[in-house]
Amino acid sequence: MLGDFLRAHREQHAAPPTAVGERRRRTPGLRREELAATAGVSTTWLTWLEQGRDVQASAHTLARLASALDLTPAERASLFDLARRRDPDLPDQEASPLPASLLALPETIAVPAYVLDGEWTARAWNRQAAAVFSGWLDDGSQERNLLRFVFCQPAARILLGGDWSERARRLVAEFRADVNRRPRDPQLLALITDLEGCSVEFSTFWHSQSVLNRGGGERRFLHPGHHDQRYRQTTLLVAEAPDCKLVCLLPAG
């Protein structure tokens, strides 16, 4: 797919003016030789890349190709997505206010639901979620960051019971996936430092380098004086706020 993308945009690129006396071009757009010369790569390497051969393209080489092809921001982002590389020129985005429609969404949902922002802090939740997450989302809690709650608050170990270690490990692996997409984000880096300072377990899980997508599955909660509560978790990514997650818990069984 990466090769097809590059070839298509090379052929769609405006060809350089034909010099006086030069033969008329037989191919549309840029020739491979022209793109290779402009991007500072070999023609053979570019040919192999377009053919889908097993060759590696560094982030900086991709950046030169993007510039040589005059890609739009959306096209450039797709180039790096296809190559599974991070754009070295991508600035760390400043946090922007979350849409009011997103913050209002949990209250419209009949099951426990909450919104996590890019730093894994709960920004909105409904009363059903507050009833489930005592110590985190209830009125008596002052800590709204999910990771700080799980690793630094004793109430989390009670709430999650015997599942605490496994669920905490998964949370760190899911968090690392987010950090790997924003490796220079100062807020995320500060959060990691705080968590390592308050939890040996977090530090151990963090340095294992495990990565998971934020997923679903059964979640079990223990409330003193109540039977175990079991839910099936579903996590939805928010198109208008890509770093945010809408988490819903459907009663299980």
C-alpha cells in the first residue's frame, strides 16, 4: 500500500518544465529519477519501495519524500501512517477544550459511562459510573486521573480485588500505546514521573515495554456489603477528540 501511495502521488505531481530541445515526456508526473534526486535517495531504493519490496524507510527519509512530492498535511499524515512511522516534524499539540457535546454524552447513556482525556483523567461521567467507581468518580474523591487512582490510591485495590494486578498491568500497556503516539508530550512525561514515584508496580509494568490497545472484556468490581458487580467494557475512540475515549460498561450476566 505504501508503494502504491508513493507511485500514485509521484505520477500526479506536476512535471518540471520541459527544456528547449528536450523530448516530450512519455510518463505523467515525476520520473523516479527526478523524485529520487530531489529527496536524496537512490533510484533503485525508490523503485523497490514502490514495488512493495521489504525495504525500510526512516522517518527522515519519508519527510524528504513528502516535501519533494508537495504532499498536503492529510497526505503527509497518511504517508507516515502507511509506513508506520512518526512524522519527526509533527509538533506536540496543545490541549484544546473538549467539545461540550462530548462532555454531555455520558449523561445520555443508561449504563455506567465516562470520558477519559488524553492524560487519562476523567472529564465527564454519569451517576451510574460514579456508583461503580467509588474512590474515583464519586463525590468524595479528589483524584480523577485513572492511573493515579489505580496505582496511588488504596481504594483501587479494594475495588478491583484479586484482579488488581492483571488489570493494572493492562492499563499500563494501554497507556504506553498512547504515550508512543505522543512521546514528547510534557504532560504525559510528567505523569509517568509521578506514577513511578508513587508505585513500584507501575515502574515495573512500565519498563516491561508491553503495549496493548485500549480494549473491552469483562470487568469485576468489589463493593463492601454488596455482591460482586460484573460488566462488559466497551471503549470508543472519539473522532473529534482523537486522544479521548468514551468507556461504557454493560452489565454482564
